[in-house]
Amino acid sequence: MRENVIERALRDAIKKQGGWCLKFVSPGTAGVPDRICLLPGGVIAFAELKAPGKHIKDGSLQEFWGKELDRMDFHWCEINTTEDAKALARYLGNLSRLRTGKEVSRRE
């Protein structure tokens, strides 16, 4: 399985929760997470996607940005399976419903 399969699974799962999963690009800043997930209620999470069995390397810019996002209390995670992608979407969807008091409004 390739990273783009996991990326698609995350995008589709976030969409089912009523949110957006946008490609995150920051020109001039290397190592930022691949995706930013936005859901109702101000729920924001960053996701670094990897192919199955692959992980962020110690000392990498990706590790640096993960630690920075943690330090600033943003949700951040590394995802390398479709199951992890779906689990993140469920977690964020639950958080969104808790904050808004509303059920999921699925995007078309």
C-alpha cells in the first residue's frame, strides 16, 4: 500500500465527519505535516502521512514540527495505516460534536 492510499482514506473519513482535510503546503518551510484537518467547532489537527511500516526519522524536520505543534497544544499525529486514518477522523468527529452539540453534517 502506498502513502496516497492512506491520504485518500484520511480525506474521505474526515469528509464523512463533516470536515475538510486539506493538503498543507508552506512555501519556504520544509518538514511541515502533509495534511491539516478542519472540523466544525474549531477542531484542527495536523497529520504527517507515511507509507505502511515507515516512520518519521529521529532528528528530522518533520519530528521538529511535530514537537512544535505538540508544544503549542495542537493535535498532531503520524499516520501510516488506513485504520489510523479512520480512527483519527472518528476522534476529531467526536470532539467536533462535543464542542458544537450537533450531529455530523456530511459534506457532499
